[in-house]
Amino acid sequence: MADIILLPGKEKRVWAGHPWIFKSDIARAKGDPAPGDTVRVTASNGRFLAMAAYNPASQIALRILSRRDGEISEAFIRSRVRRAIEYRKTFADLRSCRLIFAESDGLPAVIVDSFGDVLVLQCLCLGMEKYKETICDALMDEMRPRGIYERGDVPVRELEGLKQVTGVLRGEVPDRVRMEENGVRFWVDVKQGQKTGFFLDQKENRAAIAPFVRGKRVLDCFSHTGSFALHAAKYGAGEVTGVDISEFACECARENAELNGFSNVRFVAANAFDFLKEQCAAGEQYDVVILDPPAFTKTRAAVEAAARGYKEINLRGMKLLRDGGYLVTCSCSQHMLPGQFRDVVLSAARDAHVQLFQAEYRTQGRDHPILPAAPETQYLKCGIFRVDKNG
């Protein structure tokens, strides 16, 4: 097995617990490691640091698998899968959760989501591709799903030297799967839907809106297939409007509303920025405004532009609220740090001439565990604020 030796001082990041080592941190290789190999990582003084998956073509050249010196065997991979599932058994519905969250579960760049009796897998780095079959075998043994579907239609795979792929890995997988989340039923398009078909990371945040929506008029912007809107309907909202730019997403949301028998929710296909502006101009007022947009930036360089977008929607959302109404505002942009997002929301409040009272400031669900040593693993921000217009 080859060794990768780091430059002097670069071992500090590893000792601190971060699971990534960048190409620029590497001094040299001892041996002849091939892309995708598992290698030993050592400090410049020869001290062992970690076992890692190696890919010299990636900026993240080393992804740590273990901090113990030893073989990364099939048994090791199976134990990691088992450990991830055992963790979620303590609190989650295993038919509606993320079973494996990449580095946070010690399986770098591997995502597995569970929807009903079907699992959806993404493998996004070369070093883990050779363990994909073992991971599938372990999932079949632990979960006994109807099937496992691969959603490798992600451009980052090409940066790793992998082809984009989709298809059935095990068993059989229908085009759509029925899933229940917090008592709300959804159709999940595992083959064509965004990412793995459904955004599970907001599950606990959707449940958190229950006290604030009963009997209220609710606006849910960027509603996608209706997750927040349908939770509002479930929790007793008087009237719910969901807005998404995609007519296809709105139609899926309407099917989900019908699946639950909700008659107090409607979905409008419109650009949310334009819709918010038009509603403000029309003098409309809501009791609760929910903003859950897609990531406005995927790079650090675009954070400033993203901040402007977040500020605009939050400003308009606040203006649409009645005095004492609630703003539920989210950001899934990894590069928009929690403090930055809070500052953007506060800036919008100043411009809207309102006072915010924080009810909760939340993050992704517990099935998306955070590594404190790796801030990148905490990407989701969700604030629930009462908006006081007469303070």
C-alpha cells in the first residue's frame, strides 16, 4: 500500500478532525498509488495520520476513511453502513430519512436516502466507487428494501473521473415511490426528481412550523413538490398558497395534496421573486411566510450576489406579513455561513422597518449529522421569526 506524505504543518487540519486533505497539502507519494486507491497518509515526519481514498485529479485529493492504521476491507465498509443505520434507529423513521450522510458517517461522498421501501444511492468520488457493491450488499442485508436506485447523474462525478450514471442497482424500483413524512404522504420521483427525489433535510423543520400555522393564512415560496405547504395544511392552516417556478413541480404538489385529501391548499406556477413583488404591490397580507429557495450559490465567489437574492426575498416576505406574523426563512447554500445568513435577514428587517423576535434558529435534521471539525457538513439554516411591525 502506498503512502502519501503531507507538507510540514498540513497535518494540523487532520489532527483537528477534518475529513478532507487537499491536493496542495501533499508533498509526495511513496509507492505508486493509482487514482481511487486507498492509501496511508503520513505527516512529514513519518507519523501515521489516516487511511484515505486517493484521487490526484480532484482538489480534494484525499478523503479520510479511518484514523487507524489498517486495511479498509469489505467488513470495515459494512460496519460503517451498519453504524449509520443504528444511529438513525434511535430517533428516525427508517422509511423516511437519510441513511448515510457521506463524511459524517465515515463513508466519504456517499449519500443514501430511504423513501418507503426504496433506497436511492449517490456515490460522488472515485475512491468510494469500488466499494459501491459492498455498500449495496450491506444495505440489502440491513434494510431489506424492495430495491436500490442509483442517482449518479451529478456533474461532480465527472470531476472525479467518473461517468454520470443512473439505474437500478438491486431489486426493482418503480418510477415513483409513496412515502410518509411527519404524517404527510408524498409521491417521490426517485428516477427523475431533483437530487435523490425529495429533500429530507428539512423534515424536522417542517414539523417545527406546527405551532405557528394553525388557522393562519400561509404563503410558501419555492414550494417544489409542496413539502412545507402540505405540512402547513396538515397542521391546520386555514389557507395555504404554494409558489414554484416549475409547473411540473406544482402539478406534483397538487397530486400530493390530493393524496392527503387537503382542500385548503393551492399551488401557483410563478417566479417567486416576481410573485412576492406583485403580492406586495397588491397589498396582500399573510400570517406566515415560508421561504425555502434552492441554493443561490454553489461557490464562495458568488456569496455576495447570493446575499442580495436572500435579502430581497426576505425583505418582501416581511412586508407581506401582518404585524405579529411569522417568517420561516431558509438557506441551503453551503457557502452562506449561519452567521452570514442571520446578518442578511437582519439587514432585510432593518430595511423593512420591522423588529424580529427569534422563535427558533435551526439546521438540518439529525439524520444529516454535523461534524463540528468540518463546517462544510452544516449547510442548512432555518430561522423562525415573529415579525413585529409596531415596535
